[in-house]
Amino acid sequence: MISKMKSRPDCVMLAAGESSRMGGWKLSLPLDGKTLIERSVDSVLEACGRVILVTGYRAEDLEALFFGHKRVKLVRNPEYERGMFSSIRVGAEEVCTERFFIALGDMPLVEKEVFSELLLYKDIPAVIPKYRGKKGHPLLLKREVRDIILRLGPDRSMRDALAFVATLAVPVESRNVLLDIDEQEDYEKLVDR
């Protein structure tokens, strides 16, 4: 069992934002008996060996929630206000696997099959799921992309990093790769699903 876990990729999960469009901190919202962030972590751990959870805003709450979880490594981004790429960089520093995912903490419904589908493309540096022509999450990246991310400054973007490598958008059957919770209406739809 342990060797199987080690062969699974890491996943950098971004959970540092303030949820400004939501009107309240969305990661603590209830969903099927757990919080939104717990559901997101659970879905990723079905496919990944561990989650590198990047915190920032309300970091203490996430640290308390996942305290002692053997497969969740929490890392703080002290400059999370600088934007998402600064959190990606903090998480990428902790990646130990040859390939790794980047996922969003407000996307709790991405199925294991999506991760498995992306993992089929072993030789592509960056693999992105696409549903009906729209790119979504998670991204699957090779270690060479991690190195590029770490070389770029925190004010750059993931688009800047991907400009240096071959990227493949893979059509998937799951609309959940697009379903992130940014506003109250998104959450209400999720609860009503």
C-alpha cells in the first residue's frame, strides 16, 4: 500500500484566497457532512499520494482542520495577496514527485477518472482537462514545469510558465473540471445538484 501511495503524484491544492466574491470564507461552507475544502481534499486523495495544501487567508483554521492528517502537507503563503501564482510557487517548492497536479480548493467534485485520464499522457509536460471546449482543472505538470514556475517571479502567471513547454488540452466527459465555487449562486447550485 505504501509503495502504491509513493507512486502516485503529489497535488498542489490552492486554498489561500479570501473568497472576496463569495461574501464570506467559502472553504468552510458545509457540503455533504464536511466542509467544502475537506471534500476537495478527499476527491484529490483518491488519485494522488498527498495534497500540498497552500494556505494564506485564515491559515490557522485550515491548519487546525487538517492537523495530523498524514497525507496533507500544509504550507503557508505569506504573500497570498499577490495572487494565485505566488501560491503555486510556494506549493511547487514542496513537490517530490516527477509529475504533479495543481488543483483548486473550491472544486470538490472532480472525479478520480479525470485524474486518471490526464495521467495517461506521460510524455507531455503540461496536460489540462477540457470540457466542451473550455479548459479547466486540475492541471497535470512534469517536474520541468515546476522548475520553470520556481524561476519565474511571484507576479507572473501560470500562462507565462506554460509558454515554455508543450501543452495538451484533453477532452473529458466531466463538467466538474469547470465547476469552482466563486459566488453564492455557485454554492447553491452545488448543494442542489
